[in-house]
Amino acid sequence: MTRSAVLLILVGLVLGPGFYAWAAFFSGARVAEHRLGDKGARWTLPSGDVMRSSNANMFEPVEIPLDPAMNTVGLALVFEVVGDVRVEPVRGNAYQALLLADGNPLVQKQVNISRGTSQGPDQRWSELVATVDVPSARTYTFVLEETSAPELPLTGISLQVRRNVVRARMELVWAGVALLLAGIVAFFSASRR
């Protein structure tokens, strides 16, 4: 019975968290990585458009050329945390991410990062912002704005752009999680006998 339980656990890990992580962060090909620069209240884009932030917490917008041949496009933020974040308790950092097409939002998402489970200094944490099918070839604008005062010390934030990513089929991910849980229950009930 323990062999079956271990098999369920392994299949569950592969189909559940493993498939989701691969689809979100490793599928497709990386086409660009942009380091987000300074924060400010007003930015002028190369197109001449002006973007404003009421509290000067907007990072310099990034213009990204995308076209439908790149679909599905994946956008992920990589946060470089400095120091040992376990030393002092912090709630984390909160951001608003936008992908704009001609000034209109194509993607809008709240992004929160908090302390991870890993201990130790200088960690890199990735957060999937979106997987999106771009409707037409043009230059899109990515905007990241802090929505509250940051508590995690960061040395930088990067935006990764990937082309031809695989969307995680959530029914497959949840089936994997169910298999994982069933395997864990079977393993512990078999070891009690």
C-alpha cells in the first residue's frame, strides 16, 4: 500500500504544483528582462504620453513590443530581497501592476509579496503577473506602482517577458493536488497498520 501512496504523491506533485510552476515560470522562451528603475510621480513615455501617480510611488513605465505571434505571453516580476527577512517581522509589499494598450488596461493585478519560508540572506522571489494573449502587434506599456509603504527590503525588481508560454490548466492542477492529498492520507494510514 505504501508504494501506491508514494506513487500517488509523486504523480500529484508532478500534475499539481510541478505543472503549475513549470507553466508559470519555465514554459516558453524568455524574450526580455527589464529592470524597473526609479520611482516618481510623473513619467513621459517615448510616445509623448504622460503618466501620473498621486503619491510618487510609480516605477518608471516599461514599453514592451509584443505581437500575436508571441501568444501566449507571460509576465512575471522577480523581486530581489536583501538581508535575512526572518530577523524582523514584516507584512510584505503591495503593488498594482498594469499592462496598457494605447492607455487602456489590458491586464490589471494586485501583486503582494511577503516573507518566504526559506531562511537566509539575499533571496529572489518570482510572482506571475499574467498570461495574456495580445490582440495586435504594438508597443504595450507595463506599469508597477506601490500601493503601500514597502516593508521588505529590496535591491531591485525585474520584469520578465516570456513568449509562447503554456497556460496552466487549473483542472489538471487541482486534480494533481487531490492526488497528492490522497497519497499523503494513504501513506499515513498504511504506516499506522
